[in-house]
Amino acid sequence: MIKNITIFLFICFISLTVYGQDKLSLADAIQMGLKNNYEILIGGKNIEIADRNNNWLEAGALPSISVSTGYDNNWSKTDNPASFIQGDPATSDNNGYGMNLNWVLFNGFKVHITKSKLQKLQEQSEGNLAIVVENTIQSIVLTYYDALVQEQKLSALKSIVLISNDRLKFIETKNDVGNASLYELSQAKKAMLVDSTNYLLQDLAFKNALRNLNMLMAIDVEKQFLLTDKLILPNVDFDLEKIKSKMLFNNQTLKNQYINQEILKKDKDLIKANLFPVVSFGSGTNYSLSSFEQGQFSSKGNTSLSYYANISLSFKLFDGHKNHRLYNNMRIKEEIAQLTSDQMKLKLINSLATNYNLYTTRKDILRLTGQTLEAAEVNLKIATEKFQKGTIGSFEYRGIQQEYLDAAITQFEATYNALNTYTDIVRLTGGIVEEFGDTK
């Protein structure tokens, strides 16, 4: 029995050491995630499109120039008795070339409004990408910390398995000399198997946590790493009023909403511009070369060259008040956007206050669970010595062993929960990129 369990433990511990092949810090994980994440790559492409569209030509500031060319060839035969030329078929051809320029000189300042809107659309794309970056960083941070939690749970279970193995050996030795009952030996074996099973399940949870981290980094999910960062909560005390002011100034979601409001304002201005007259300038030239031939009659090298230039003014006097309706509807949409911004502020303030109180509570819980774990470690050490001396029974020792495991797991989870709330506050206040994203 002991031989089989020893082999089992050896396999388990070897399975833990393979993760030392490559080291991975949190900064490295974030750097890979920002480089490889598909949503970030897609967001970058959208910015390229918005940047390419953000120019004066797209806004309509420059004239449009077009060139044209054509060739016409006709063949005809006339059998009309009244025709001057009879019998022979007639052929004619014409080569034409032209160039035209059209330029809108004034259209109610639409050019400047459109260019300003294109700039805001580019900022909108950049803001959307910023949200994706923030979410990606937070996801990687929390997934990295979760993997650390699973790893520490695995380490705690490893200690418990080793203790259970020593306990089983001790009771088997006592049983050999008649100082331990078969029931006590059976319970020790059962505890050993339960702990070993829990170890295997926890090892699976750790591997899955690493796979989730690899997926966020967009690399091979089976890639194995040794995590080098520690599961430690930064020693930071927040001031609610200060972080509230910071959030209202830096929160990226709120910034994006402000950009949306600016875009709506530009759309309203474009509708208003329809109330102004449109002044356009047109100019061009046309050149043609033609020839005609029928029987004895031939005419070749005929040319024609013409130029033109004009200025036109158009003004829509009445359109059934369609433009006025559109303008008033856009004003209402602006009011809706402002109400949405106010609602968003209220929700963000509520979320920040909730996370602030939760963070304070979880910090206190973390402090208490740390003290509980320290006490459980001391208690387990004393109990191990007493068990080996025979002053406490195996059942009492098993209970103390389980208390230590529960305290360790509770402390790991309390650390993760506090870190989770900490990252929420940092993201809400617009500082997650500065806090975690600086990988230089």
C-alpha cells in the first residue's frame, strides 16, 4: 500500500515540476496579450480605416477632376433618290477628349463640419480600442492571479498529502507492533486516498487556469509556464473623493460617451448646413477629331476645341420642412445623449462606491484570514509533534490537518478577491493601463 502511494505521489510531484520550463511574469503575460489579442488587432485595423478617412479630400474640400475619352465610328448606306450622294456607303469616325473640374466653393461650412466629424470618428475608434485594451489587461491580470491561487492551493494540498503519507506510515508502524487498530489504519488510508484525489483534481484546476491564461495571450493553450509573480495585494488605501474625481476625469467609457455626443453635434450641424445656399464652380475643356468619307467625298482632320467655366448657386426654398424636422430630431437625440451621460456618471459613481466599500472589507478579511492561517500553521506543527509522541489521536490530528487546509484556501481566495476589487477600482478610475500595462 505504501509503495503504491509513494509511486503515486512521485508522479504527482513530477507533474508539478514540468511547469518550470519557461518563466512568465505578469508583465510578460500582459505584453504578449496586448501584442497577440485578436480584438486588439481588429481594433487597430479599425483605427487605420478611420485615420485614412480623416482627410480634407474625404470632407469635400478639394475639387473633383475627371477626364474622358471616346471613339465613335459609323457606317451607313443611303438609297434615298432625293439624296445628293447616291449608292456608296458612308463612313465617319470621331475621337473625343475632355477634362472637367467641379468644385463646391461654399455649402454652409459642411467641409469644416465634416472634417471635424471625421476627426471625432477617429477618436471614437481609438476610444473603443482603449476599452478593449483595458478589458484585456484586467482579464489577463485576474486570470494570472487565479492561476497563482490554483498553484498555491496545489502546493497546500501537496503539503497535506505529504503529512497524510507520514501519518499513514506512522500508523502502519504502530499497527505492526499492535499499538494501532485496523479501523485507525483504515481511516488513515482513506484520508491519504482522499487527499491524493483532491491533489489530482487541483492539479487539473491549475492546468486549466494556465490554459485560460494562454488563451487570453493568444498563444498555444498547452504551453507550460512557471509563474514568477507573487499573490500579494498592493498596500494601497484609496480616498473615495479623490478616486471619484479621478474617475469622472479619466474613465474611458465616459470619455467615449462624450465623443459620441460630439459626433451627434456634428450631425446636427450638417443638417443645419442644408439651410444655406450652395455655390459651385465648374470648368472644363473638350477636344474632338473627326473624319467623313463616302465615295469621292472625303473630309479628314476636322477638329473642334471648346472651353467652359461657370459658377452656379442653388438654394432650397422649401422641402416640406423635412430639414427642420431632422434638425429638431437631432436636438432631441443630443438631449438623450446628455441624459445617457448623466445616467452613466451616476452608475459609475455607484459602482465605484460599492467597490470602494468592498475593497475596504476584503482588505480586513484578508488581514483576518492571514492571522487565521498563521495560527493554523502553528497548530498543525504542534499537532504533528504531539501525534508522533502519541499524545493526540489520529482523528484529532486529521481534524487539525483539515483546519489548516481550509485556512490556507480561504486566505488564498481572500487575496484574490481583494485583488479583483483593486483592479476594478483601478480600471474605473482609468489607471489600469498605467498600473499594469507599462511593460517596458
